[in-house]
Amino acid sequence: LSELRSPEPLTRDEAAAELGELVGADSEHGALPDEDGQAFLAELHRGVPEMLQSAHAHEREGALLAIDALIEAKIDQTEEVGARLSRLVAYLQLAVAKAGSDDEAALASCAVVFTRLARVGGALAADTLDAEAKRAMEILREESDAAASLSPTAARHPLRALPSSRSTATTERLVGASLLLRAIAEAAPAVLYTRVGPALQLLWLPITHDLQLVRTTAASALSSLLVLLLSRASHYTREWYGGLLQAAKEALAAPQAPPSALHGSLLVLSALLRHATPDFTPAAFEAAAAALPKLLPLRKSETLHRCTLDLVAELAASSACRADQEPLAPLIEPSHSSPHPPRPPASSLGIAACSPAPPRRRSL
């Protein structure tokens, strides 16, 4: 534990590797006798929450490495798999809360561990993952209801732009719920498939939130849900796509829409362009192209402006863009050019920021 608390990344990684050997994550059984193993685990479970609540980022990172090792621990045969995963999910929720809404690196590490936990749990933890999916959606529903209560007009439309709360508790809940939905969608899609429709609807609040990190985290979850849906399309698929598309179009058409709502709407359109079924892509393409004349002149928000420019590139590369139509050329004028070279679309749209590469063993 002391080495996991070290400010030196190499020391923490070596301690995490040793921990994996001790608890049996990297072998058929742990390196400790059963009696010693139980005492060691008890001490570890006391230490991890303390590290997660530390004011030092390196201690919280060490705690995440410990959680990663515990996912496949084999020395604890007395705790049922689902119960162990529930305990680890609680640790991750604490990690998300402590990271807050401005520590993108820490939240990315949490996303990595969330996803691996869901993948490792699989069928053995289906009930646990199902309960966590329900809990994540309930959090989004509670926050949406709270936001709607501040705007009676918006409350009548489930996907209308809602006023955002910048309270720490709200942002932590929204980010945590989004991370969890994304992890389950990617690692255990069967668990979440029956809830895809409501989940897509509930993500509208965080995807149009005032804080960019909340929006990009939700956009990453949205993309994962759309990928899940693409592989298992049903007769409800177009209805769900249509709800997202209509909400984005209304937000983009609003005369005084805030930059956060505009950016969130572009995130939705980008996700639909990349992950909707081919028969729906033209509708998403048309909506995005129609919004460009309004969005291209807006330069005050660098995030929104870069997102708009990169959306132009996505549209030009879309299968719905026919060469004989050239629908984008009249919209791209010299006055709209940017002095900065465009970044890859997914990165500037915020998706990549919440989609870290698969982790190396014991390295987050």
C-alpha cells in the first residue's frame, strides 16, 4: 500500500504488478496462504477507500491500480463474484466523485477500469451489472427531472434543452452515470440492450450540459449505445434515432441557444453520422448540413467553432454526400476558415477524450 501511494509512476506500477501476483489476478491462485490472504485483503479494502479520498492525485491513481488488480482476485473465495464487483463499483464511484469535473485524466482512468470490470464480470455478474445500469439511468432521470422543474416549458418535451446545474454533486453524478453506461454498453451489451431507448433519451441532459467534460463523457456513452444498437437494430431503432435528431435540430434552430446546447447537438449529429444505420444517415447528413450556415460564423467559442469545422470534414466524408450534389461547397467561404489546422473529427468533438485506448496490464 505504501508503494501504491508513491508519487513515482514506476513505483506504483511495480507495486500493482506485485499486488496482482499476491491476489492471484495473474495466476491460477494467489501467492498468499488462505488465512494470510484474508487478512491482507481486509487491510487492502480498508486502505483503498482512504487512498481514493486522498487530496493527492498519485494516491488516487494508486487506488485505481489496486482496484484493477482486485477485479480478478482469486485469493478471496468467500465473497461471491457479484458482491465483489459491487464493492469495486462503489470504489469507482468514489474515484469519480473525487476526480470531480475537471480532472479528465483521472476520469479516463476510471472509464478504463469500469469497462474492464464489466468485461471481466460478464455473465457471472449479469445481475450486478443490470442493477448498476438501472442505477445509472435512475441518476440521469433524477437529474433530468430536477432540471426540468426549473423550466416548465422544457419539462413537456423529454429531449428539450434543460438548464444545467454546475453543482459539484450534479456534475459528479452525471459523469459517473455516463461512464458506467458506456462501460456496460461496451463490455456487456446484452445487459443494456433492453434499455437502449430510454438510456439514449436520458443522455440528452449531460450531452447539453454547461461543462464540456460532462458533454464529452455523455457523448462517448451515446456513441457506445449507438454502436450497440447498430449491431442489433429493431423496429424501434428509427424512432430512437428520430428522437435524437429532432432534439438536435430544435436546439440548433433555437434563436438564443447557448454554446453548450449547440455543441451537444453537434455531438449527437456526429454520433448519428458515424453510428446510425445506413438508411438513416441521409437524414442526419441533411440536418447537419442545414445547421452549418448558422454555426460557421460563430467564433466566440473555440470548442464550438472547431467542432463545426470538423463536422464539415465528417459530412464531406459521409456516404450520404454525393459528388454530383456538392452540398457543402457554398457553405465554406474564406471568411469561415480557421487559422488553426483542423484536428481529427472525433478528437475535436470530444469523443476521443473519453475513449482511452485499452490499458496495459496494471497501467492506467
